[in-house]
Amino acid sequence: MIAWLLLAFLVIAGVLLLFRGDVQVLSTMDNTEIAILAAGVLLIAVYVLILLNDERSRPLRALRYLLTWAAFGLFLVTSYTYRQELSGVVYRVAGELIPAGQTMVVESEDKSEHAVRVRKRFDGHFSVRAAVNGQPMLLLVDTGASTVVLKPADAARAGVDTRDLSYTAPVQTANGLTYAAPVRLRTVAIGPLVVHNVDALVARPGSVNENLLGMSFLMRLRSYEFSKDFLTLRG
Amino acid sequence: MVALIGAAAFSHFETLKTGAEQLLGLPTASDVAARKTATSDAPQPPQQAGSSIVELKAGRNGHFNAEAEVNGRTIDVMVDTGATMIALTYEDAERAGLYLNSSDFTQAVTTANGVARVAPVTLDRVSIGDITVRNVPAAVAERGRLKTSLLGMTFLSRLSRFDMRSGILVLQE
């Protein structure tokens, strides 16, 4: 028993030695800090005592266990120290794992600002999964489109009466002039990022094979940023 | 496979709202303002050594237009993330010294107005302000099909970033 008490004393002395015997450090701590430190030292002491008791005849194994725990503790502290840098890594890993078009909510310094991030598709374009009038659909981010453009089928899903459309808006395309039907969408939402009353065009059946997230939406954002493999929208 | 690659090649889809000027192809006042490119001196994120920055102001409908130098000739382009490649009008291609005949239009691309035929080309150098990108895959549209040449993803994805904030598009090499 006396041996154990001696050991506990040695452990505490060892921790104090960490402060290079500088008792000044202790005097600058407030009570809470001293309490936390004492609890920590006590926990370590108890663990060391239990370990030495269990592994009495195998000191090397005891040492290995101790070192394993020390390494684990060091890893946790290091991870915590680099948590800012690691959050970038976490986003990248998450970005690789989620399908293209799926949006990640990004934390923003400004509380009134919402930000979402999306990964590049295999063909180099960016598309986002958005809720148009509450209906989920994929749209290609297109700064070359004046408005949001919907395929007739998706427009119908979003509650647009497609039997009653008039294709009156002249549209300049890469293949000459065509006409589309102007409509107004109640909401276009990408995660927490919501824009109301968005001008849109419904394309003639069969003319476009993708919905387009054009300038009538993008102009209403605070910012959008294309950076390497990711697009970040803020609004 | 060609159809797959070309699936979103040209998604330039611009509503005509400015009437006569647009139809005559004359630049509007806002257009001219928008085409002014300048090297940034605004407090943008830290600029790395040797990386150039170009700022573009939003033009009509919020689109971003720029003056690009293609093979040494100046061509007006619109920034278009919906275009897979740089897309040149037939006329702009001629100005850049690319003379094509009908047998060159070998590639089919899907547009917002059906399938179009284009001529695949590679541009030696494309510059906007101080930013230069070399060996850029591009496509030339048939005569009269395309209104404005497009700065598509084959150029944009070679930038380290480009972002829009308060009506200003910043391109960074």
C-alpha cells in the first residue's frame, strides 16, 4: 500500500515537473483551472495505479499501454489544435463522397448569410439540387442563361400549368432563335438559401435536356464563387 | 459518346429584351461599360505571386461580357458556365484567322434549340486582361447560329477561381 502511495506521489511530482518546478504557474491559475488539472492528474494516477496492479509481472506491456494512451491523447490534442485546417479536409472528403449536385451547407461568419457548396460534375459543369416551388430537381448552373429555364416535365411538377403556356419570349441560343414561355416561380431554394419570385422560362418540349439555373436566380445572390472543384453560393 | 460529351456544350440561352440594338448586333451603353476589363486594385483575397486578376462588371441581364484576345485578335465574349467549351461565332473565328469549310463541322452538340453542328478547334492562346490560357479546346458555330462568342468551361476551369460579388465578377489566374 505504501508502495502505491509512493507511486501516486511520483506521478504528481512528474506532472509538476512538466511545469519545470515553476510553482508560479500554479499561482496564476484560478480555482477552476486548478480543479480541472487536479482531476486530470488524479485520473492519470488512478489509471497508472490500476495498470501497474494488473500488469505487475509484465512491466513492458504496462509501458506499451501507457504509451498507446499517451499517443492517442496527443492525437486528440493535435487534431483539436488543427481543427480549422481539418475542417477544410473534412469538407473535401465529404465533397468527394456526396454525389455531384448534392449541396453541403457551409458555415458562414455572417449569421444573416446562408451558404451552400456543390462539387463539380464529371463533365466539368456544376449542377445543384434545388427545390422549385418545393419540388426537388437538378439544375445546371449557367451564367449564359438570362433566366432559370425548366424542362416542361419539371415545370409541371413544380405546379406550372403546362397546357396553358404561351411560347412568346424570343430566346437567343447557340443554335439560332427560339421561343419559350415566361413564368414566375414562387420559390427556388437550395438548402437554406431561398429566393422568392424568380423569373423563369419553360422551354418547348424536347428542346432542352437539362434545367438551367440562370441569371434571374444568380443575380439575386450575394455572391457565387467557382474555385477548383467546388462552387459556393451565398445569399 | 460525342452526344454525351456535347450534352451541355452550348447552353447559352439568352432572352432578347433590348430590341433593336440586340437585333442589329450593336453594343449597348451598358455593354461597353461591361467590357472594360481592369487589373484589380480592390481589396480582394491575397494575390499569389504571378497570378493575375481581372474584374468584369455585370452588363444587361446580369451577364458578364469581356474582351478576349484570341490569336492576337480582340473578340467580345460572354462568360458562360453552361457552355462546355469556348464557343466562337463563325465571324469571330474568321477574325481570329480560323477559316473553316463545311466539312470541318463534324461535332454534334446539344443546345437549347436542338442539336447543332460545330467545328472543334484548339486555340493556341486566349487572353483576358493579364490572364492567358494556352491550348484551349473550343468550338466554332455555323454561320449565323450563335450571336455572341462564349467563354465556356474549357477556359474557366483553367482559372484558380472566379467569383461574383455585388455585380463584379473576378477572374483569378
